[in-house]
Amino acid sequence: MMTHTIDLFWSFRSPYAYLAVPGAQQLERDFNVQICFRPVLPLAVRDPAFFSPDNLKRARYIGLDWVRRAGPDLLAMEAAIATPASHQAGVEANQAALAAAGHWGVPTFVFNGEPFFGEDRIDTLRWRLNASGSRRPASAVQKPTG
């Protein structure tokens, strides 16, 4: 049986992306698929115009307060952002692939060119995988670990 690849476009910034991880892991256990995590930049970085300028003061206040409470080294963070990292080309390629799949949001699963946007679309993706004959035989279904 052929293993299919499902691209999962994902952002560290999105709580919805985190919510999709257990469902993605279950897909790998139940179907003959491999999830390919493809990180993209947060929407606020990819398209700053998406957010209303009316919220900038409030967003800055909340963001600064959150950062201050979390206590990271802001100078080290700014230096890391200012220096292009080796993963930048990969992230840019992932963003282009997400756009080519016809979507902009995360998490987005793409199976055989068809996008499934949102953690709440995993059941629809499961339906599509069943229809494609990708389900593992009952004897081969893996049990969750941990």
C-alpha cells in the first residue's frame, strides 16, 4: 500500500495549529499517510494589513505586557530576528505552497491538492482518506503512545 503525504501548514503563533497536532498524529496512526509539517510565518507577519490599525495601541500594550511577564531576553530576540536564519528559505517556500494550495490560514492540511482549513476539518479529511482507500487494516492501526 502506497504511503500518501499530507502537508500541514502550521504556525507556532496559532493556538488552532497546536490543537490540530493530536488529530494529525492520529491520522498517521489510522491511515497510510505521513504528515509533513510545513511551518509558515504568523499571519501578522505575512500580511500586517490583515489586522485593523485601530487595534495597534491595544495590541502593543498587550504584547509588551505579555513579553515583560514572560521575561525573555529582548535584545537576543531582536538580534535573531534581524539576522536571516538558515530556515528562512524553507519557510518562504512553505508560504508559497500554502498560497498555491489556495489558502492563507493555519492549520491547513493539503491532501492530493485539496486544502482542509482548520482543526475542525480533520473529520472531513478522514472521510476523504477513507474514500481514497488509505485506511490501514485494523490489525495495522497503531495505538497512541504516551
